[in-house]
Amino acid sequence: MMDVTRGARGELVIRIEGVFDRQAASRLSGWLGEIPASAPLLLDFSGVREVQDLGVAAMAGQLCGRETVEVVGLGRHQHRLLRYLGVTLAPPVGDEEALG
């Protein structure tokens, strides 16, 4: 299941729940194709119980070239995979101190 709302900072928030597989990634990619690349975007995977690498790889193409993409709820492995596939991720809000 996916839900789209506006966040407190005006960003588009897409919350994903359940299993994130190739089919879910295809559905998400369709939504992302409708959103301008300049629009701030937050993908919230905190409600996902299983993330498949094929799903992450399938959505990466729609995330490349976006100005502001923040992703929460994914593990280090999935973040690394997105970076390897050319996605530039914004640091999560509140992590400025952790970055030094």
C-alpha cells in the first residue's frame, strides 16, 4: 500500500507499507514519473516489512536526477545500493550534527 501526502516543509511524502518488490516499485515509479524532478520528495519505507533489492533497483531510475530526495526506513544496504545506481540522497532532517 502507498499513501501520498504533503509534509511539514512542503515536500511530497510517499509512505510505503508491506512488501516492496518489483511490482510495488513499478507502481511507485509510475507515481514518480508524474512528479516534477524539482519537487522535494520524501520516501518513507518505515512501514515496509520486506525490501527486495530488485524493487530498489527498479525505482532508482526514477530517482536519478531529482533535486531533493530523502529516504527514510531503509537499511544501510539499500541506501548504498541507491547510491551505486546513481541516486543522490539528501541527508535526513536532523542529521546535520551526525554529519559533522
